[in-house]
Amino acid sequence: MRTIYLLLVSLLLAVPGFSQERSFTVATLNCYWFFNGEEGKGSIDKPRSTIEYSTKAGHLIGLLPREAPLFVGFQEIGGGEDLAALAKSATARYGRKYQTLFVHGKDTSTGQNVGAILDTSSGFGVYGKPSRVSDLERELSKHLDVRLTNAVTAMDICVVHLRRPIGDDGVEKQRNQCRALLRWAMRHLASDPKANLVIMGDFNEGHPVGSDKQALVVLFQAKPPLVDALATLSGRISTHTDGKAYDRILVSDAIAKGLNGLKLDRVVIRTHRHGKGEERRSYTDHYPVAAIF
């Protein structure tokens, strides 16, 4: 039986769609109040007309990598309608059909949500349904949990938007959110230390990449640890027009080392010049972050 199994795996890997040499991209982008007129709590920076709305959908997708990404996590969207507009724009740009992945969150302050899109021609599919999970439900009003699978591997992705560390208890609440993400990761790693995990999004982490003052440090100290993809870069690292690195892609130790069918190859921050002043309303003040596996 073992001989037959190894033969089948070899045959699968010989197929172009399942080759271990094939690379793909996952990305994250904060969309800066990409809401239709009915969603969210009143921000003057929301699109104000149908034309502004469709234009911004095109601009946001235009900031993403040139090659079609497998998966994109979005923050600061209003609801499923906004995610559908982004998927439509991505399909038009890349010539591929994108599936929307969304579960309404519980942010009562801004009405903001997170969501994602998936290239349905990639060979990956969604196992079960996108969901919110008990490990995160209390602390994270904005999160989305998705398991992607193909014929040879699986990957669990959590898209998040953490709170800003402001107010009397803001710092501690943000740290509690990171501890909740640690519980989410440890639940997966306890049953499989080589699990392929990705946590992506806007962490509102104001401390520099690599700083021991980051709220995210608790995730890097786990055993096995999660790894900040941005830590593979050198020099000054910024994902926002104000120079901070709020947006991150964290991967499990297995992906960092290539232990279980996926390996982090590199990470790219796609900077742009449209995130300040009035122009920000039709783009975003965040930069897309893309990880290539």
C-alpha cells in the first residue's frame, strides 16, 4: 500500500497544477473605508457616488501584484456587497474568477468588516465555509477564518483587523487580541506542529518590525513560533504612508522552513503615491503586502 501511495503522490506532483515548484501569492490590503452608501458609520472619506465607488474598487485591485494572487484578505470594507465589487474588479483585471469569502463581524463602533477573495482556478478550494471561531470571538470583532485545500496540502488563513492601542486600556486590549490569535494558532499546532498557518491583516502594530515592544511578540515566542514575513526584509519597513508597518503577514514555522508542502519564498510591499490628502479617498493610505510561497 505504501508503494501505491508514493506512486500516486509522485504522479500528482508531476502534474503542472500540483508541482511543488509552482508558486503562488497571498496578499493583504486595508481598503480605507471602502463602503457603499448604506454600510458603516459615517466617514467623510467613504465613496460618495456610484462612480467614486466603482473607481475606487478598480484602484484598490490595481495596487495588488501584477500576477494574479491566489488569495487576498481585505480590511475596512463595509459588507458583502463591497467584497463582491472587489472580486468583480479582480476578475476583470486578472481574467480569473474570484470567489468572495465573508462572514459579517461584530464591530459596532465603525461598522467595518474584513473579507477575502480566492482565485477559483488556482486548484485550491475552501474546506467547509468561511467562519468566525470561538478562540477569537470575544476579543476580535473583525476576523475571518478560512481553510484552503488542494490535492496535496492544506492552509489555514485568518484575516484580521486589530484595534488601535489608544485609550486607557487600549494597549492591553490589543495585547489580548494577540493572545487570542496565539490560542487560535496553538489549537492548530497542538494537533499538527507542521500545520500551514497564515495570519494576515492590519494589526495596528505601531512598533517597528523586530522590536521586542510589539504586541505581536507573544506570537513569535510560541513553540513552534509564528514568523513575521516582514522580518525577512532589511532596512526601514513601512506599509503605510505615515511610515509605520501596521500590515503584516505572519506564517507558521512550517511555512517559514518549508516543512509541509509550502515554503515562504519572499515578501513584497507594493508602495504607491496615492495615499495622502483627497486622493486617499479613492485609493488607500495602506500599501498591499504580498507573500510568495
